[in-house]
Amino acid sequence: MNRRAFLRNAVAAPAIPSFSAGRSPNVVWIISDDQAWTDYGFMGHTVIQTPRLDALAKESVMFTRGYAAAPLCCPSLASLLTGLHPHQHKVTSNDPPRAGEQPWTPERLALRKEVISYYPKAPCLPRLLSAKGYVSFQAGKWWGGHYSNGGFTAGMTHGDPDRGGRHGDEGLKIGRATMQPVWDFVDGTTGKPFFLWFAPMLPHSPHDPPDRLLAKYRAKTDSIHVARYWAMCEWWDEVCGQLLEGLDKRGLRENTIVMYTCDNGWIQRPDSPQFAPRSKQSRFDMGLRTPIMIRWPGKAKPRRDERTLASNVDLAPTILAAAGSKRDPTMQGVDLLKPAKREVIFGAAYTHDAVDIHKPVENLRYLWAIESNLKLMLPGKQADDAPAVELYDLSKDPHEKDNLAASRPADVKRIRARIAKWWPEGAASITA
């Protein structure tokens, strides 16, 4: 099916009312891929149009100050699924160490399989929900090998390194080419509560939007690369709209929690298809920050929260609480639907290719913490060439240009002590 036909087609499915008093809520998890926190209508972008996600934001508890656990796809998604930080689940990098120019030697494939082995050992959300009678489906991007490694009862990704599986294989057709596997799963749940992992590789490159959207944005910028990225953001909005419309047509709105977040940020370079510095893979907000939305009709009153610090590691505990399931004691996140005063959140940035797949600290580029509006960043073993301690006041300096570390040593000391308490080994490895 071509893109135009995919986007034209209405959802052909009967209305299947599923709400029943006392039944656990369905959970639909929408995960954007490589999108800046600024690149939505509801976040104030003046060019990109996202009407469907704008509507979702109005219907949700929406945190504008959400953060990914890591600014890189694989560790970020692993943290979403487990509610753990990368140093806890040990999936810190996209790929194993690379030796020489050949990308996938037999030795490197063997290391990839070792990384995949971490997933069945972690408290993956689908596995925990299964104890409450949930069925689950993996659609889209997924780095953990076969979908069953994450506890999903069904899915699309085989993830076998020996067959070319890496982060999606068949799953990457979702959103770009078809939605049918999602509807086949939803329509086959036969009244059981379900968890849907919906992670199309959108607006992630390749930036190949429909021609009609590219023409729209080509007229708004001199850069073809920026136009393609902007068009991808609206295409992603359309895909999200198709998913939400399909749920409504099936009568699933009232007893379904819809959650939205992004794995990491992005700044589109105007002169290249690549991302710009200070975005993906970086410790800066344009690599880490994401809006987080939770829609639960009748249970969570919609509001826009511009103060609370939220983290992607909070989403698994929030879902488990809503489902009446016990959280794993190693999870550090909070239930975002319960009022709680949070003083600080933490995270880390790691190398794209691991140095040591068994020792997270060896892959560490930066640790960071945000206390109210103060953000402290500490360089690890794999930091940039000129590592330094950095402190920014995000309320006055949202683009993190004015390093206050030298002029505010007391703040550095206090937040640094908090980081040391959060991850002692990581803090002990800091190089400055």
C-alpha cells in the first residue's frame, strides 16, 4: 500500500464497546522517535502543524517538562519499558563495540546477543502486566530481540541479529506502510485488557514524507532538509490521529489510558540530513526534553503542567498503579497521576557504540540532574574533548548558553551530592 492510500483509508472496523465496570484499563503507549520537544503546535512551534496531537494535549494531563532517561534510541526505549535507568538495566548504547571498519563481525553479533539477554532479566512492563490478565503487542521500533524478550504476548519484531534484525525489521512497517497488525491485535483481544506499544520510526529518518506535505513545508523554508523534517512531524501527527480515531471507532476511549512521549530530541541541520549538535545523543535539553501526556477519561482531569519535572522512567510505575499491579522495587520513578512534590530528576548520556556492554560506567559521557530550574551536567569517561562541569538556569537560559558553574559553587556542590547518592559508581567516575 502506498503512502497516499494508507493515509486516505478509513479504519474499517466495527464498533466494539469494551468498557465494563471494574475492568482494568487498556493502555496505549505512543512513542515519537527523534523529535524536539519544541516541534508541536501545542508546544508553540510557529510552522509545524500537529492538530491531532494538539487535541490529545488538551484532553490529557500534559507535562511540558518531561525528560528522556537517555538521549539515544535503544537505552531510552529500554528505560521506558522497564522503568529503570540505563545503568540499572545495562542497555546503555545502541550497538556493541566496533572493531575496525567492518560493522558486523561474528564477534560483534555475539555481543549484540549478550545485550539482548538483558531484557528478559529486567522488569519489563508487559511481563508485569500479564500477571493482571493483560495481553500485549509490540508494534514499531524495538531493540530487545524477539518481542517476547520484553514480555509481549504478540508483536512484529524478530530482532534476530543473524537474520539482520536490529531495531525493528517487520515492526518498522507500522505507521509508514500499514496499521493493520495493530487493528488485528486490538480486535482479537476479546475483552481482555491490553497494552499496545506503538513506536513507529517517525518522524525519524529517512525523512521521506508524502509529497503533499513536503510541498506544503517546502514553501516555508529555504532548506530542503528542514522542510522534510517539518513534513515528517506532521505526517507523524496524522499517524497518531489515525490510531486515536481507530480506538474511538471501536468504543475504546473511555477505558483506555493513552500515553505519549518521545525517546529523544532532534535539531535538524539546514545543510544536511543529519541532526545538529546539542540535540540527539547530547546532554542538552534539545536532546533530552519531551512533552509527556496521559489521557484517561473520567480518571485524570486534563491540565497543562509547566512546573512538574517528569521522567520517562515514571511511565511504567504510573501504568502499573493504574492497572492495580505491583511495581518492581528497583523502579525509581513516581506515579505521575498522584500529586507529589519532586525536587530533582536524573539522567545520563552514553556512547552510541558501547565500550563495555557489561559496565555502564565505561560508556558514560555525561551525568545530569535538574533541581527546580537548575541543571547540572558532569562529564564521564567518554565525554567530549574539553569536559567541564556545567550549570544552567533553565528559567533564564533555556538554550543552555551561560555556564554558571564557576560563579555558583554551592549549587554545584549540592546537586553533585544528589547525583552521587543517585548513582554512586557513576558519580565516582566523573572526570572534572
